[in-house]
Amino acid sequence: MADDDQPYVKPYGGPAGGWGSLKSVSKIIRKEKLSPANVLQLHRQNKAGGFMCVGCAWGKPAHSHIEEFCENGAKATAWELTSLRVTPDFFRDHTVSELADWPDHDLEQAGRLTHPMKYDAATDKYVAIGWQEAFTAIGEKLKACDPTRVIYYASGRASLETSYMYSLFARMHGSQNLPDSSNMCHETTSVGLKSAIGSPVATIQLEDYEHCDAIFYFGQNPATNSPRFLHNLQQCAKRGVEIVVFNPLKERGLERFTNPQNPVEMLTGGETPIATQYHQVRAGGDIAAILGMCKWLIEEDVTARAAGRAPILDHDFIEQHTVRFEDLAAKARDTEWVDLERESGLTRAAITAAAKVYAKSKAVIAVYGMGLTQHRHGIENLYGVVNLLLLRGNIGKPGAGPGPVRGHSNVQGQRTVGITEKPELAPLDRLKELYAFEPPREKGWDTVASVRAVLDGEAQAFVGLGGNFFRAIPDQDRVLPSWSELALTVHVATKLNRTHLIPGKESYILPCLGRIETDQQASGPQAVSIEDSFSHIYGSRGKATPASPHLLSEPMIVAEIAKATLEPNPKVPWDEWVADYAQVRDAIEDTYPELFGNFNERLFDKGGFWKGNAAAHRVWKTESKKAEFNAPTVLNAAGFDDVEGRYRLITLRSNDQFNTTIYGYHDRFRSIDGTRQVVMMCKADMTKIGVGKGDTISLVGDAGDNIARRIDGLRVVEYGIPEGCIGAYYPECNSLIALEHHALESHVPAGKSVPVRIEVAR
Ligand SMILES: Nc1nc2c(c(=O)[nH]1)N[C@H]1C(S)=C(S)[C@@H](COP(=O)(O)OP(=O)(O)OC[C@H]3O[C@@H](n4cnc5c(=O)[nH]c(N)nc54)[C@H](O)[C@@H]3O)O[C@H]1N2
Ligand SMILES: Nc1nc2c(c(=O)[nH]1)N[C@H]1C(S)=C(S)[C@@H](COP(=O)(O)OP(=O)(O)OC[C@H]3O[C@@H](n4cnc5c(=O)[nH]c(N)nc54)[C@H](O)[C@@H]3O)O[C@H]1N2
Ligand SMILES: [Mo]
């Protein structure tokens, strides 16, 4: 279906999951023309001894269901196992300029890349090149670069083994510029949770969902982005767990769910209501909403104790484990309800109702996603979550704690094994000792700094281990001209995407095996490993036939580029590592003995093995050695004021995409069909600006920096969203986001509250 067709919007009456989910899976299996053998691969998904889903990072239970995949996991598998191919003939038929006009969907839909390709500027085409020739040329070029000006990007999918080798190679080359998709995603978690509780990740494990009695749920969309979570949420709902949601949009999976793997529910049309309270907070309004809950709890605690009733707060915990409670209490007391109501967009009654649930619950999990991290004051959002949890000792006991839902399947693991631009997070001394080289010690470029370096002509080369960097970043129109000035661009990829179509002076596409495919090396078929959102580590074994006999594995591609670039170093056995990945795991264990003890023996443990977490044991690795309260310094996470005509744009994922991979044009739960060129807007705002459903409008960036940013031809869709907030799809709207509009400290682009104006074509 063409993207410029009329949007087709009709209310979706069904629950998340259900028949709609099964239909959606069978549609993609047909569209990708999956062979029967490849359809059977779905049975091996997320099971011990099978392969770990290439979609999201949700946990894999120790006792798996008959099918341990969801609608979107099945789509991700089908997308990788497609029988469609992008061969050298495809590139012979299309110039790069022509392909650059194709929609994202059509580029990836063309199929799996089959041969290594090099860009030829004379014909404006990619042409096939031999692997060895490509490695030698890339090595020569990298040697000629200043390593401190080379970007080594990683998207969060590559395995622990590949990621370890990749970050080691970058550092041996002399670069600490190791941005990763996490820089656009949960880096706010890594910085915020680290500073407040000393652990940069979730403190809970999957089993904690069996022990909580309330879930406070902020800015994450499970039906689309982590559908297997719906099973846990459904079980919680059935147990009577209170689920209190804060989200500007009504998201179907948080309202009700039918389990497509439960025949009784499917046949009887049974569905489980999920949220017990649903608060449509303004985009950027969570700091105020959470402070409102804290205010009620703190004030009510004083009243209760004065009246001789049981206290509401856990004073022993606060006393023993935390610092700066008084700062928060003072801020909560001093902030007026009118301000909290205005900034959150919620009534005092609604905030109080939520606080009452919190007060009576014994074990609370706080779930969150991009709705909290991708804001100018995203860190303060996370501080709010931690403040709330600390008030009643809800960290470090069963069924309680922060539960950030990570994105890419191994994004958390990549950080664990050294993909980071921050020298303090990498074991540099240990690497020096093991491999006898001098690792760079200065801070490298994160994503925002990398883009800045490209804009300023500082960066010389970009190497991408997966991902679609250019399409995922903000301010694309502004960056475009500088991108082609790069001396070298290298993309290790499975599918063709927009980033590949902006070649640097010399440019290569290196096609690799996917995780679901057999990876045959000298010692036999190989397994790899990944880490999920709960710090559990799992082995993954691909068994599908590779998309092309010419593909190489990611570890081999990394090793070959390293060998072509670096002086030989007998301490780094690149070839032995490629021959047997168990040896890479031994190296990981040597580097991080406390996290990866007996790595190879535990690789296929059911339910994975846990890396451990200090805060889960109430050991606080913070500056104060305690868990830290942080009184908010602002009430609005957006980082800009409300002025007449300015809207807060939320950039969103549809149910038919995985990041920049667009599977189709059907956002089932939001009932938007046939196009992604839409703006979701409430009735009151539509009336105010005088537009009706389906009318065409433009969005114009309002960053106040005199840089023109606009997108035309967007159709209005009426949607239940707070006034002053509008929604539109990522990545189509990324050129509206100023590079400088990012979270303070973590530098995550602030894609959930972008200042824009609306222009109506008259
Ligand atoms: N199928 C599929 N799965 C995916 C992905 C995908 O694209 N497709 N992407 C993967 C990746 S890398 C990631 S990071 C995750 C992303 O998964 P999520 O964290 O769910 O990310 P989004 O869909 O961008 O939006 C999150 C939610 O935040 C809400 N929101 C927006 N602004 C605010 C706010 O100010 N406050 C609150 N409380 N809520 C707000 C939005 O309405 C939306 O429901 O999913 C991963 N899984
Ligand atoms: N406005 C806005 N911008 C955003 C976001 C947002 O919510 N709003 N979300 C941000 C987030 S959370 C993230 S994580 C980033 C995502 O940014 P990225 O991780 O860079 O992007 P993806 O779309 O996941 O990358 C897709 C490409 O990965 C390649 N690929 C797939 N599988 C493999 C594999 O096994 N190996 C290799 N080598 N390559 C493979 C394919 O070629 C495919 O085209 O985008 C960010 N950008
Ligand atoms: Mo992400």
C-alpha cells in the first residue's frame, strides 16, 4: 500500500493480542514468502537451546510456553528469514540517488543483502567487491584516519561476543567513540539510576512480577514494543494487582488483552482489563504527577502519625538506606496543587487516587520506557520514579523496584561488555593487562557528539555495526550534506537502509548473518549470547539456512577489519576467536570475572543466568553509599515553556515497525491504516486551529535557533491525547528535532516533547 493513500481510521474495538495479532503474523509470513522450514523456526524462539528473538529485550522465562513468541517477535523473525534478496543485480538496476527516494519500508522489503558491495561514484551505484579486497581497503583507509576521529557505532542487536570484539578493536585502534543505540534510548536510565541508586539497570527480575501488588506504569507501550510482557501483565491483572498507568495516549495493550496463545480466550472472546487507573498525563508532565503523589504521601504520613495511625512512609528504610529525604519533603510541601495540576495535566483528585493505591501496596514495581527517558529533563523523570519507590522501601525486596523496559535485544549487554564512550565504564586497566596495549583514556563521542562531529567536519569515518544511524538521529535534513563528506563509511548490515544511501567518499556495505541463521565456523556451528532487560544472559543458536552463501558472521567481519587495520598483536587471537566463539566468552570471563564466572558452562541455563545487581541487595554504589532522594528542580520535563501556538510533539512507534524498520502501514491498535504521514490531535485542538479529520497540515520546528525545520503533507487524525500535545511517527518526523534538544547529562534526543508549530494549508 502506498504511503500517500488516504489514511484509513476506524475505531479498533478489539483488545491487544487476540485474532488481530494472529492475522498480523500470518500476513507478514506471506508477505516475506517464508519457506515452510523457516516458519518452523518460530518454535525455537526464546527457548533454551533455541535462538533469542531479534526483536526486543523482554525476559525469557525459565519455563517456556509452547510458543514463546509474540506478534512482533514473529514479525522480526519473518523479516530476517524472508526469501526476498538484494543481490548485485538489484544494485545494477538502481542508482543510489534513485534508491534514496524510496520509502524506508520499500528499502528493507527488497530483502536480505547477499554480497559485499562498494560504492562507485562514477556510476552512482554499489558494485560487488570481494571480501578480502574490501577488508584490505577498509583497513588501509582506517589506518590513514586519526582514530580519535573515527566513529564506531553499534545498534543494540549484535551479540555479547561480537560487541566485546568490536569495542576491543575500536580501542586498540585508538578510538573511544563508541556510541550505541542506547545513547538514543535508555542512556537516561544508565545515568539517572546509576546516580540515584548506584545500579544503572532494572533491579527487578522477571519473577518479581509474581510478587508485586501494584505496578506504576509510565510511558511504555507493551502491546507494540514488548508484547510478551502482556502475558505477565495479564497474570498480574488476574491476581488483582493494581496497574496505574501514566501515558498521554490511551494504549490498547494497557487497557485490555486477549492472549492469542490461549485457545479458550480466543474462542470465547475473553479479554482481561489491564489498567485499574489510566492517567493521560501531558507529555513531559510526569515530574509534576509524581511529585503530586509524593506530596500526598508525605503530608498524609504526618497526619496519620499525628492521629496515632500507622505511618504511610517506611521511616526505617528512609533512615537506614537513603539521603536527602528532607529536600524532597520540603519541595513537596512547598509546591502548590495548582502548579502540579497545570504541569501534569491531571487533577488533584486523580493524582491522589494514584497515591492512595501506592500507599496501600506492599510491593510496587515502577515500569517505564521512552515516555520518561526521551525528554530534556528525562533524568528528573527517573529521579521522580526513584523518589516514589524509596518512600516505602520499594527497592531491594521481592516484587518491588524500577523496571525499565529496554529496547534492542542486546542493548544492555553491549554496555556490559565495553561498548561505551565513557572511559569510567570500561575496564581499561584490565584490557591493557590482558592485551598489552594502551587504551584511550579520554571520553569518546556519544551519539549527539558524533553527529556534532560530522556536522563540524571533525569526524573522518563512520563504521556501523548494524542499525540505521542516520535515520534514527534527530535533525536529519541539517546533517545530510556533511554526512557525504566523511572519508569512509562502512555498514555491517542485514538489510538495505537509508544510512547506506548517503555514501561517504568511500563506502561499503558488508552483509552479515542474522542471529537466527546457522553460523558455521572452523570448530563447528556456533552459539552467541545476549543480555535481557533483567540482566539475565542467554545462549542463542541459529539453525536457519543463511540468506546467502556469501554472508560472513559479525565476529568474523569485525576480526577481519581489525586484522587489516591493526599491527599484529599475539595476545589477541582474532582467528582463534572466530573459529570458536567459546574462546571469546572465555576472554569476556577473564575481563569481567565477577559478572561472567563459568560463562560457557552456564550459557544454556534455563531462564538465563543472572549477572547480579547491587541495589537489588540494598548495596548502594552511589557517591553517598546510600540511595539518594532528589528533589525536582523543574516541574516540566519538556524543557521549554508553553506559548501560544506551540505544541509538544511526541514521536512514536506504530505497531507495524521495529525502529526504522517499517513492516507496513497498519497501526492496528491506534486504528491508523494506509499511511504514516499523520498527526494525532485532540478534538479541542482541531477545533481551535480549524481543521477536520484528514485535513493536510505542516509541522514546523520551534526550537528558536533560526534553523528551518518543517514537514509538509501530514494528515490530521483525531485522537484522545491531551490538549497542546500531538503525536506523529518516528523516524518520519526526526528532522523536526534539533540536535541540541536532548536530555541533560544523558544526551538522549528528546523525541517525546519536541517544540513545534502547526501550519494549516488554506
Ligand atoms: N515492535 C517493536 N518493538 C520494539 C521497538 C519497535 O520499534 N517495534 N523498538 C524497541 C526499542 S529500541 C525500544 S527503546 C523500545 C521502545 O518502547 P517504548 O518505550 O514503549 O517506546 P515508544 O513507543 O517510543 O513510546 C513509549 C510510550 O511513551 C508514551 N509517552 C510519550 N510521552 C510521554 C510522557 O511525557 N509521559 C509518559 N508517561 N508517557 C509518554 C507514548 O504515548 C508511548 O506509549 O521498544 C523496543 N521494541
Ligand atoms: N524521533 C525519535 N527518534 C528515535 C527514537 C524515538 O522514539 N523517536 N527512538 C530511538 C531509539 S530508542 C533507538 S534504539 C534508535 C534505533 O536506532 P538503530 O538501532 O540504529 O536502528 P534500527 O532501526 O534498529 O536498525 C535497523 C537496521 O539494522 C540492521 N540490522 C538488523 N539486524 C541486524 C543484524 O543482526 N546485524 C546487523 N549487523 N545489522 C542488522 C538492518 O540493516 C536494519 O536496516 O532510534 C532512536 N531514534
Ligand atoms: Mo531503543
